[in-house]
Amino acid sequence: MENRRPPRSNSTDRKSYFGRGRGAPQSPDKNRDWNTKAAGEQRGNFHRDPGGPTPQHRSNDARWGDGRLRNDGGKVFGRGRFDKNKSDHRGGPRTARGGAANEIKITSDGQVTDGRFRGRSLSGSPSPKAAHTDRKLREVVFKVISRRVNGGRILDLGAGVGTIGIEAISRGAMLVTFVERSARMCTLIRKNLSDVGVKDGHGEVVEIEILPFLKKAGRRKRVWDVVYLNLPHDEEHAAIVDCLSGGCAIKSRGLLIIEHTSEFSHPDTVKQLRRWRTIDHGERILTIYERI
């Protein structure tokens, strides 16, 4: 009798020749759709999120639909993504670079040139001695001293209608002291502070002569980061500069800014003051001293 192998049966009940052990060939399942997402994950064609569950243990939570965690409403939050309808870290609305703030045009000297009150109009005085400081001159000087103004204390001597001081508050000054001897001008300064929207505690209006104020400040040892002086050149002006140069009212490394016409000049050093910079703006000159 020949040792022959029996013919292979065509029965469907026949067990596989190989078991389920290692190395057994895998036969494709004809009833499975390999275009499904689960099949793609089994093949390894999925985006693995290091912070999320593995494909084998991934839940049916819709937040993991595209491999990134979704917040309420299905919005995807990740690097470089934000909600335009939400505010930024400062609490204001998100605006594009060069947005609405820069769209406000400055057309007169009575407007605030920059900062949170940019474009606001200030009331003026019919007196030519209390006219608004030229807006271009203000832009130049505040760019030069911006680091001293932001969060600093400013003293505006001979404040007039308060243009310089309100500009400083708009640009981030913590406190501005307006010194003016005219009761009418002090009323106008308070009106401008109210109209612009300056909160209480940021603007201090003092109706007094400048020299008595400086002597009182010296006794109380009050100092400011920046002192701005704009007065006609006379005996009072010389006495004020002499008092300030002795160290009164100006903190160490603080600045004294003197606005004057081009007809006058100031020395490089005056007692405790040393010339820091000079800004030439045509008919108006700004001489800036730093306290040594």
C-alpha cells in the first residue's frame, strides 16, 4: 500500500493547518472595510497625540476627533490659534497691527497725540500765553523721555491748560502735578481732566505760585521723575531754574525740561544739573537736564 497523502477536503469546517501561534499568516477579512478610520489606525496611519489616549484605548469622545483636544464648541486651541472675538491679555479687543488706534488723525494742537486718550480734544484758552504746546514738539519730546514717563511722576510748572501733563497721563504716567497760579487756568485744567476721562488720583492741580510751591516741596522732600518748565525768561524764571538746579523737586537721575525760544541758551552744567540733550524744533528749543 502506497504511503500517500489523502486528498484535501473542500469542507468549510476544516481547521487551519497553522494555529494562532506566532508566525501564522494573516488572511484578510473580506467583510471588513479597510477604508475606515479604525483600519487606518491599525495600519499605523494615524496621528499620535502624546498627550491623549493611545489608539487602542481611545474613547469615543468627539474632542479627540482630529488628534487635538477640543474645547467647548469644537474650537481647536493650539499654537498660533486664537479666538478673534476674545480680548487680549490687556483686556482690550484684539486689533490688527496699525488698527483702529492709528486710524485717529491728529489735526490740531488741542488733541492728545498718543496713548490711551489719543485723539481726545482739550479746551483751550483765548490768552496766547496759555496756548497748547505744538503737537509735533510733544511727539518728539515724549519719544525721547518715554521710559521716564511710563509709570513715573511728572511735575508741570506753569501748566497753562494742562496739555503737557494730560499727554503724560495718556502715555502712562502714574501721577501728574499741575502747578498754575491762575484760578481760571486751574478750572480749565480740571475741566480737561474730566472731559478726557482721567481718573481721580492721576492728576493733582495746585493753584499757587511756582517758587513757594518748590520751597514747600523741598521741605517735604517731594521729588518727581520729570519736571517740565515753560515760562517766559525773566527774573522769576532765573530764580526757578536756580532753585531746581540745587536739587529741589527733581529726583536723582531725574530730568528737567526747559522749553524756551531760540533767542536764549542755557549752560551745559548748572549746579547739580548736567545737560542731557537739546531738541531743536525751529522757533522752540527744549533743553533737557539730568540731575547728577
